[in-house]
Amino acid sequence: MLWTRWLVLLLCWGATSTEHQAEQRDGAPAVVRQDSRRQRSPPPVEPLDFGFVPAAVYNTHAYHEQGPVGILFNIVHAFLYVVQPNSFPKDLIVKVIQQNMGGIKIEEWRKPDNVVLLLQWIYYESGFLICGTIGFLFVVLMPIIGMCFCVCRCCENCGGEMHQRQRKNADCQRGFYTASLVCTSVFIIVGVLIAYAANHNVTTKIKNTRRFINTNMRDLKTFANNTPAQIEYLTGQYTTAKHKVLSDLDNIGPLLGGRIQSQLEKEVVPSLDTALRMAGAMRETKEALENVSSSLEVLQEGTGKLQASLSGERASLSNTLSDPACTNGAVSHTCNTIRSTLSQLGINADYSQLADVSHALTNINVILKTDLSNIVQKGYSSFNDTPKLVKEQTKNIVSGVKSMLDKIGAEINSFAKMFPVEASLVNFTIFLNEGQKDIESYYPQIDQMDFYRWIGCVALLCTVVLVVAFNILGLLCGTCGYDKQATPTTRGCLSNTGGNLLMAGVGFSFIFAWALMGIVTALFVASGNAEKLICEPLANRQLFQIIDTPYLVHPAKKNFLPGMLFQNENIDLTLGSMYRDCFENNGLYHALQLETMFNINSFLNRTVYNKDLANVFESVKIDLRDITLLEQAGRDNLLNFANSGIGQIDYDAYLAEVNKGVTQVDLLSFSTDLEAQADQLPRGALENALKGHASSIRQIHREQVVPMEQAMKYVRARSVMSQSIKQLKMTSNNLPVKVTNILSAIDAVEYLISHNASHVVKQETKGYTESLVGYFKQYTAWVKNSLTTEVAQCKPISNIVDSMEIVGCSFIVDSVNTFWFGLGGCCVLLIPSIIFSIKLAKYYRRMDTEDVFEDLGNTGNHGEHMCEIHGDLAVLRYDWRLCFLACCRVNWWRDHFQAA
């Protein structure tokens, strides 16, 4: 058993730390739970691919199809259910075993408890007891009855008298007895065939048993050969987790530094983005000021020319209205009206009154000499160098963790090598080979014994066949030789031979029936109880429940199986659970519950779940004070932009002028009205002069106003100025406050990085450590799952149990039950066969005497009358009273037939 100890010890090496895993699985430590609402959950650990454990392919298929003979087995099972309908007495068997483990003593049966158990057992076995009693009576009474029957017939009684009385229904009786004997013989033949089929099935199935033995042995060898490779594969896959951890350690900068950066970027990036947007606003402000300045020059140039033209026309028109002709009473009113509208001849949008933006533009140009965008990008770069900074500062820690991982791998390998697995399994394989050779050496003896058994069973059946043969030959000879015209004393030789054969069958029936019934009764009691007490409970696994009953073997020993295997009765290991796990092809480690026998948790806690790994990372201190988000030049640049003067520009005045029209009045309408008023004047120089002015005003509108309203140059200048002024107004709105807020945000972030980043570093370092430990958790979980379902799969164990059930129950017990069922039916049918053969032989055998009836004559002797009955051998004389009665009876039958 030493090799089994080593094998079991090795298989338990990969057990996982259930306590540690439970702690990790149930929740984080208390501190993390308190901060769970404020801390983000760690990212999921990347799943590792450990591949597939080399699988063992087992060849045994513990399943048997009965075939046509299964119908007979089912009939026998139904008969046994009728004989024994009670359920399996599990509690009764347990009580019997528990009370009689010390040995059965006669005086112990007098105890009330044992008496009750005995009565319960008798009640359970009542069906078998009744049938067994009937069989016993058959065995005892059959030879006695046969002997008495022979003696009785020798005394010419019990049908031994060779005299057959004439009866009216003799032919009907002979036909009935013939048909009954034929049916009985047919049923006996059916019983013989059933018994022979069962007998032959045993021989056939014994040969199939060798296949089960070979495949089970081959599976056990496969189990022994594959287990070391599977264990080596488990230990080798530690390198998968180790390489992943080493890869993460080599990338600690992007992983841990990236996690720290991602936590800080929530505050850093928005502040830098605001500063970067402000740098863009500076460039946009410069462009807007330049657009305003250039547009203002264009519009001032255009409106200046128009103003000069309108001023000259207004002065000329005023001189015309100063003509003395306008003093006449009729004309003066028109002139005064025209004179009152002269003030409308002027420009509406006067851009010359707007303040120049050149001062603000000059300040912006000076500010833009400092590239704020480049300064902000330096801040981005400084912040993005966090992974590099983390990698540099954790260089020594990473090297220490790598050496720690190498040490863990060495401990696992040394633990796996400290057990002589291969040597143990080699010994186990040698044991299997030798065992298989020993079993195969018994094959010739088994075949010889089975041949003798087959001959013996056939000999038993031949005795029944002999009786059936006499019956059949007697029926054939008797039926073929029977002559209705012949009298009982003149029957032919063939008919007489048939009767003698029937009586010979009766004799052999009395000789063999009791012995056959004895064999049937013994087989019935033995194999019937084996079916009900072993095969059926083994099929529904109730037999395992008996073996797994606590304290079955000894009051101080709780469980039988772990006590036998591990000398520890307190382990909750049952035969039923082990069989169920092996039937599902789970690992032997799980089936035997080796985790309760070998404490691998302490080893894993000391190696894979090494707390030193967490302690190393808890000591990590990362200094981020070297990160500079915004240099002083950038700060000064922002302050100068706030004081650049763009906030002092009167943007409303610009927008008001841009939104005004070119002239105060529509010049076309003005010229039309002027012509209409000139037409009201008397024809003359004044009228012509006014019309000339109207024409000049139209020319000004056409040559100057229309281009300013429709020419692209002026339209674009107004549009650009409007958009630029609105943009500048929006940018300058609370500009000092915006700059102050940007600088305050950057100062706050830099203070956070310099002074309060340790909490973020600690939190992210813990998450990073958990991700590294998560790889080992995956490895140990994979090892546990592999040990449970894939390593040392114990399907061969359940196959051995199932094969034993198939061989013992399906092959042997069912066949034996079917054999005694068929043979027992033959024995029972021999009784009616005897009766019908005796009755029928009377109609075929040649009688010594027969009945002859004559009319009585008067001899003159009144004291004695004589009735002669003629036969071949004698003339019998009867008392005159008997002769008188016989003659009267004969006269009645003769009168009756004559009347008919």
C-alpha cells in the first residue's frame, strides 16, 4: 500500500488555499470597503490561457445490452417481485450488522432486540421462505409418494390392476388426457429451452468477461501512465502565470504609472486644456484685431469719399437755393422745403469716430512672442512622463519581486519532486501486469469449470428431456397403434408399447423430479436473495448507503471508507460520493477529498500567496513633485493677455456703426423728390439747376453708395468687422477672471500632485498588486479545477464497480435465476405429466381382463348364481349378489342402447 500513499500525497499538491481565496473572494479589507464609494473598482484581470491538461482516454464502456434473453430476465425479475415485493431493508441490515459485529452467539438471540430483528428478517424473507418450504415439501414428498405409488400398483391398486372397465365417454377422456399431456409436454419443453438458454448465456458471457478485465486493466495502466504527465503539466503552467507577472513588472511604467496618470488626469488635463484654449484665444484675438483694423481702414476710406461728395453737393444745392428767384412768394415755400432737407444729405455710418485698436494689437503681438501653446505642451509632456517616472523609481522593487517569483517557482518544483511519483506508478503498473497475468492464468481453469458446469446443467435438463421423450414417444405409439375395434385385451403391440413408454416416463419423473426440485430450491433461495439483496440495491446504489452508514463497523469509528484508506474515520468521505465523482470522471483528488487529508493551504499561503509580495508594493513611494504643468513664462503670458487692453475697446460703438446704413436718406428717393419739387417751380434757370442737382445726387448714389452697399470689398469689410468685434467682445468678457481661474486651477493641481498624490499612488499600487496576485489566483483556481475534473480522472474505479455489477448480476445471477425458473417450471409440470400419463396409459396398454356381459340362465341351483367374465387367462366367480347386480346393470345398459 506504500505506492498508494505516495500517489495520494502527490495528487494533493495542487490544492488551492480555500481560506485565503475565501477571504479574497468574500470582499476587500475593511479600509477598502469604507472607501468603496470613493474609489473606482480595479480593472478586471486579463484571463490567462493555461491550455488543456493531457487527457486520458479510457476504453471501458461499462454498459451491457442483454439482447433477446433480456425478456426472460425481466420475466424472472417480475416473478421475484411477486415473491418478494418488500423494499430493500436498509435499516434492518444496518441494525443486524451493528449488533452482530462481534460475532453471532446463540445466547445473544434471546435478547428482545435480536428477536425483533429476527422476526423482521423473517417477515422480509416470507416470500422466499414460503416458496422454499414448498420446494422442500416437494423434495420430501415426491419420493415418498412415488414409492407408495409403486407399492400400491404392485398390489394391483392405484391403477395397477390390468383391467379396464368399459365407459361410454372413454374416447372423450382419452382425447382430453392426450391433449393435456401434449400441452404439458410442450410447456415442459419451453421450460427446458428457457433453462438451456440461461445455461448457454452463462458460458457466452463468461467469455465476454475477459473483455471487461482487459479494458479495465488497460484503463488502470492508462491512469498510471498519464498521471505523472498531467502533474508535470500542472507544475509547468506556473511559468505561464509567472511570465505574465514578469511582463507586467517590465511594463510597470505604463501599467502602474498609467493608472496613476489616469487618476490624476481628471484634474490635470482639464486645467491644461483650459490654458491651451486660452493660448488659442490669444491667436484668435490677434486675428480679430487685425481684421478690425483692416476693415476699419477700408470703411473709413469709402465713407470719407462719400462724405466729401455729399458735402460738396449739399453746399452747391444750398447755393442754388440762395438764388433771388427763391424769394418769390410762390417759389419760396418750395425752396424752403428743399432747404429743410439739405441736412439729410450725409453719411449715416461714420467710422472715423471709432477708436483705433492698434494699441491692443501691439500688446497682443508682444504677448504672442511667448508661445503659450508650447509651454502648455511642455506641461502635458511633463505629466505624460508619469509612467517613465514610476518605472525609474520602482526599478529596485521590480528586481526584488522577480527574484521572489523565481523562489516561488523553485519551491513548487521542489515540492513536486519530493515524492517518488514515477517510481510508485511504475510499481503500480508492474502490479497491474502481474495481476493481469495471474488472472489470465486462471482462464483455462475457468473454461474447464464452466464446461463442467455446462455439462452438469445439460445433464439435469436431459433428465427432463428424457421424461418428455417418453411422453412424446408414448403419445406417438399409443395414438398410432390405437384401434377402436380392438378390445382392451386385444390391443396391438404398438399401442401397448405406447402405454408402457408413458409409464416409463412416470417412473423417471418420480426418480428425478425430487432431485431436480432440490437443486431448484437451493438455487432459488441463493440467487433470488442475491438478486434482491445485492444486485438490485447495487443498481440503485442503496448498497452504498449501507456501507456509508456512520458507525456501522464500530461505535467509535464514524466512516468506514476513510478509516480504511487514511486511518481517519472523521473525514466526510462516502463510497457513494466517491463512486458518483468517479462515474462523472472527476479527478481522484476530488473523489477522495484529499484536501481534508493533506493541508496544502499552508504551502500555497507560504509560496503563491506570499504576503511579502504585497508588503513590497506597500512600501512603494513615488515622488511626482518634479512634474511642472505651467512654467512662469506661461503664467506671465496669461496675465499680460488679461491686461492687453482688449477689454477697454468700445465694442458696442463698433457694432452700432456696422449696423447703420451708408447714408442718412435714400439718395434715389431724395433725388426723385427734388425733381418733383423742381417741376412745381416755373420754368427757368432755377428749375434746371435743381434738376441738375438731382442728377448729381443720382450719380453719387450710383457711383459711391451702390458700391459701398454691394461691392464685395465693403460688404466683406463690414461682415469681418462685425464677426471680429463679437468675438473680441466675447473673449474680453471677464478675461481677468478667466485667467485667474486658470492659474488657480493649475496651482491646485500642482499642489495635489506635489502633496496629496501619495493616496492615489497607494490606491493604484494596491490595484496593480491585486492584478499581479490575480494571475496567481487564476493559476491556483485552474489547478484546483484541473485536480477536480481533469487530473487522475478516476473513471476506471467506477468502471470496475460497474463491470463487477454487470458480470456478477447481469451475466451470472440473472442467468442462474432464469435457469432455476425454467427448470423449476419443468419440475412443477412433471406432476400433471405424471397424472395424465397414468390416466392415458390405461387406454393404450393391453389389459389382462375385460368386461363381457351375457344374459343370466337358471341352473336350478337357488343357493348360488354364477356370472362369467371371459378373459384370456381366467374365469372369475363372484358371489351371487354381485353377479345379480352386474347382470341387472348390464340388462339396463342393453335396454338403453336398444331403445336409442
